Amino acid sequence: MATFFRYFTCNSLPSYAHLFFTFALFFLSCLPIVGNLFQVARSGKPFFQYVDDLRRKYGPIFTLRMGTRTIIILSDAMLCHEAFIEKGAIFAGRPRENPTRNIFSCNKFTVNSAVYGLEWRSLRRNLVQNMLSSSRIKEFHSIRSQAMDKLIDRLRAEAKANGGVVSVLKNARFAVFCILLRMCFGIEMDEETIEKMDLITKNVLITLDPRIDDFLPILRPFFGKQRKRALQVRKQQLENITPFIQQRRVALRNPGSNNSAMRFSYLDTLFDLKVEGRNSAPSNSELVSLCSEFINGGTDTTATVLEWGIAQLIHNPNIQSKLFDEIKSTVGDRTVEEKDVENMKYLQAIVKEVLRKHPPTYFLLTHAATEATTLGGFNIPIGANLEVFLPGISEDPKIWSNPEKFDPDRFYIGKEDADITGVTMVKMIPFGAGRRICPGLKMATVHIHLMLARMVQEFEWTAYPPNSDIDFSGKFEFTVVMSNTLKSRIKPRGDTR
């Protein structure tokens, strides 16, 4: 459910435009329209590192002129509370988008991209009330249970074939993706179809990578090849997802058929959705965009958190042992179920600490000011983009003791606490805050708790290669993943070999 500014270079341009771009950017760097773009490119650093350097020099709020955009960077808890809680409506806007992005959002007809107003309220209300409420989430518990069993089986099979070594992110991502597909379309797909859907999803995310023409629209004529590619990817997306929409529509119209046994789905809530300000139900193309958003929003973010969580348990075997003891004392020899998680306070503390130390994103989804206002005493112009640099908050020594340390006890024994919604006080907001907070927060935390508990209940996780140190540096690939994809050696619990 997050996106970031990636460090862009000439590589984002078609080859025939490299020379022109280099000359043009050098020439235009003296003009106000380019602003800080040249400095960012010349730094040779990913954007998040560039921002981290600047905040240490200039403080928790500063402005970057990125081409035609005014970007205000926040890295302070109190400023975020003022922006998203106290002045939530003013900062609930979204920035104008590159036309390429509008291809996939159907001109901002998705929850995350919609303009703050009636249409957005209708889309979000439907998603939250009909799919992401606590009661509705519980209705899908059997799907999660089946996906967890498949996850454990996949890990066992991979370990058997590779001398006990498994890939954490790949398997976690596949499990979450399967859950969300079932929730979205109401049917179980075979593995070949799932992999095909996953490939389409990845192609869309790659196509939506930020580019230099997001900031300098004058360069868009040089990106014709990229736009053509985006249209091809969108065509593939429509061709592959629309048949599932049509099948579902037919099944709902013929309740006496065998298809009527299909489970309730997100798609069911969209067919006759009444959107304020519109007279028609969503088109097939809009349904594809909404379904894709539902699937994309919870897949990579959840899997990423699991990868960081397992890495920390490997790095801190005493924490892993303590978690296993809690699981054992709570459920005994039976399999962990969702209802058990509510009684596992140490598990909850670990997940909260993972979210603090390793939020899925460096930046929240971009907000935009809907009117001129002030923030922390500084003037904010209408249309200004607001970017929140999360590590500046979750690692702030003024609000966290020893923030560099991974320490679940800060939450477990009550030394510290934090409302991850940011309503009472902003200390960590991995899912955002205020009106635009991620609607999938509850579902994501259910998935993370259950998956981590099952993975630790079934296996002991150790470093691979043996006795090697974990590299906790991160990089951006849709979410913040580990620079070196985590491989782990697993041993089934109770196996004395």
C-alpha cells in the first residue's frame, strides 16, 4: 500500500535522448524551473539518502524545487501530527500525476489516487466497510489458514531441495498474494494462473517507476517509447483480469449454477457501486484498476515486513526463542490460529518493533495541500507536495530510547508505546495517518502476526551461510527490501539432527 521517489538517472530515458538530456539538464540547471533536480542527480545517491543528508543539515522541514513541483519534506513527529491530524483535510490531496500513471488508475479512479472529495469517499467507504472491517476480515480466516498451510509446505519442499535453505521474501510474498487474489475475486486459482497474475502485477509496478518527466513535463515528448510500453502493459492487464470479472458477473447472475459456491469477494462490492457524483457503475476498466489496487497494496508491503522480521529473529536468537516459548505456552502442540494471536503479547511487541525499525516504505504516499496554509509556522503554498521521511521519526532519539536497537521489550514491558495510527500522538506511522491512512492497516497486521507465528512455530531460523552476519542495509524495489535478499537455513521444530 506505498510509493517513493527513486533516484532517477539518464537510464530512465530512452537511449537516443541520453546526450540531449545531459546537455539540457546542464543548461537548464541555471533556470528556476529545474530547481534541485540537478543536485539530486549529481549527488549519485538514492533519493532517500539524499533527503537523509539534507534533514541532518537543514532540520525536520525543508523544501526542494523538483522541476515544476514544490516538494516539502517532513521528518518530525509533531509536524506530521499537525499536518495529518490537526489539518487533515488540507493535506488530504494527491499530486497531479504523469499521464502514464493515469492509464493504470483510470484517471484517478482508485482509493489511493482519487482526488479528495465525493468520489474518494465513496471508494474508500466501500473498501473499508465491505472488505476491511474487523468482522469482514474474520470471515476470510479459512483462506488465510489454507494459505499458511501452503506456505509451510512450500518452505519444507524448498528446504528439502536446497539443503535446508529457503528464500524468505519470495515465499512470504507468494502466500500473501494468494490470499489477496482469493479475497479479491472469490475463487481459487491454480499456481500457473497465480504466477501469471503476479508477473502482470510486477510489470505494472515497474512501469509506474518515477521518471524525470514527472518533474519536467517538457521532456515528455522524449518518453514516447515508455508511454507505448505502458499502454501495452495496461492492455495485458485488462486482457488477463477482465475475464475473471466477467466470470464473476455471470456467476452472481446465476446463483443456481456451480459457480454460486464461490466465496464473497471484493469484486462483488464493486459491480453496482454507487459513487457520489456519478450516474453509472464502474466500467470493466475501472474494476480492473480497483482490483489491482487491492492486490498490489497489500502484497509487497506485508512480505517485506516478514523478511525484515525473520532477519531480526535470526540476528537475535534469544528473541526468537522467547517468541517460540510464548507460542508453545499459548497453543501447546496444535497449530497457531488467528484467535491465538490476540493472547501473544510478545509477538505483538515484535511486530510493532519491526514496523518501527523497518517500515515498508521510506516515504508515505505523497500528500498535496488543497489550499494555502502554514505548517510549523512556515507558509505552505496550495498544490505543494508533502513527503514524509519515516526513518526521521521512527529513529528519532527525542522520542525513542536507543532507537537504533531492535528491542521488542520497549513495547512488551511497557517502557514505551505508540499508536501506529498516529491519532493520539505520532511516534511511528508505517501506514500513514489521518484521512489518507492506509485502509488495509488491520488486514496487514493480521497477516503479519499470523505468518510470523506460523513460521516460527514450525521452524527454527538461522543464518545462511552459517554464522554469517545479517546485512541490514535496504534498497527500494516497490518497497524497502533487504539489499541482499534474505536466505535462511530452517530446521523443523523437534528435529534434533
